Amino acid sequence: MDRKILICDPVDNVLIDKLKDKFDIDYKPEILKDELLNIINKYNVVVVRSRTKINKEIIDRGKNLKIIARAGIGVDNIDTDYAEEKKIKIVYAPGSSTESVVEITIAMMVMGARNLVKGVENTKDNKFKKLMGFELSGKTLGILGFGRIGKSIAEAARIFNMNFIAYDPMPVEYPDYVKKVSLEELLKNSDLISINVTMRKDSPYILNDRELSMLKNNVIIVNTSRARAINGSDMLKYLKNGKISAFVSDVFWDEPAKEDYELEMLKLDNVLITPHLGAQTYEAQKRIAIMTADNIINEW
Ligand code: MLT
């Protein structure tokens, strides 16, 4: 049998339904590295989300691999250069979770501005204490990474009557209500920053100490893309001294955290982290599953 698929992470059933007549499928949504290394040579296609890493070692053992399918957007958990060298095709599902990521980003902006998490924690202890926050209206939102998701965030946030500035290293189009700026201008002028970048496996940090020192005081940083956009140990200093008033993020450097700076950060009151929920909606998972199955069929 040379049509064998291994699915390594939880996916919507529609992916299996669409492929089951054409392929022999093994669904192992909790598989760990050692087992994967032992069995990968049996498969022609491997499907992963962000949990499973497809590195050189796995690719070398996957002697029969023809396709690596990422059921999602980011391919930073795959050694794409090495896979291409080995003539293995990579497919992914761009655009499939935009709505879900935009919605959670807007929620996180409001969470950071209005003390919602602390307020909920207090009422659970039956403390009905009024906490102050600030309006988004009239503030400047800096969007770092103005691709599909960055653009849609600007569009959705228009309801708040904010000023928009954006930076992207790639030549992208900006609507008339968004001012194109340099990274430095974005850092110096934003009251809130939304990070919406794509990263590859070895992409360097975009924000190190030098860039973080340029931030406007009391800025809120929201990250719904990749943690590695920021040097976390550099950022810790600015979270502790209050230059960054809140860091609201759906992504973390290690998920779960393991480094000292990560564990220290999690304890801070101005750090609000959710467990990578951006694409975790029934609607997005269905779209991702359909697109991933179609991609596999087309590339086969
Ligand atoms: C993605 O890149 O699609 C997201 O990080 C979502 C995910 O894989 O869970």
C-alpha cells in the first residue's frame, strides 16, 4: 500500500471523511516524537498542526514521505528547506482561520485595555471591585505584519474609531485609512500593537531590546501570530518596569512554558496568555480540514 496518511494532531472529522476512500489513514492525534520517529517510514503523507514538529530527523526517517500537510497557516514547525531538498511537497491552508484569529485579536485588545481578566477573577472571589481601563477610541493601533490577518484586524477595529499605522517588510497594499510606517515609527507611536507576522523555523526575533526600548510608555502588545517575533527575555524587563502595560498573547515561546524567563513572565499581572486558541473554532477547523484534504488530493 503506498497511499498511507498519518495524522499527528487533532483535526476536524471532515478531513478524514474527504480522504478515507483514497488513502489508508492512521489518526494519532496525541502521538509523541519517539513513536513518530519509529513509524514515519510507513507513510507517504503526514498531517500536522503546530504541536508536532517535523524536523530533519523525522524527514530522514520518513523514507516514503511525499507530502507534509500543515493543517493551518504557519509552517514554522516544519523544516521546509530540508523537506524541499528531499523533494517532499509542503501544503498548508492559508486564509482558512482569518475570521477566528481576527475575532480573538479584537477580544484581546479589549481585554488588555479594560482589565477584564482581573475583574472576572475578582468576582469569582465575590469581590465586586470597580477597575479602571481606557477606551480604544482615539488611540493608535500599530499593526506589525500587514498580510491577510493584519488587514482584516484593521478593518474590524474601524468600529472603535482608532488611528491605524502598519509596518510590513514586504510590499503590500495599504487601504487609505491605514498609514504605512517604518518599524521604528510604529514602535514609537502606537498605544496598542498587534503582532501578525509569519515566521519560518529559523527567523530571527523582530523585536529585541533595541526595538523594545523605542516603545511608547504604557503600550499594550497583543500577539496572535508567533511568540518568536519578540525576544521574550528582553521583553521581561519592559513588562516589569511597566513600559509595556500589558502583554496579551495567544502564543508563547514554549507551549507549555519551560524557560526561566517564560515562567517568570507567566506570574506577572500584566501578562495574559491564552493557550493558542486563535484557530480553535468549529468553523475555522472545518475550513482548514477541507482545504488540507483538497491540497493533499491535488498534490498527490
Ligand atoms: C496556525 O498557524 O494555523 C495556527 O498557529 C493555529 C494552529 O495551528 O493551531
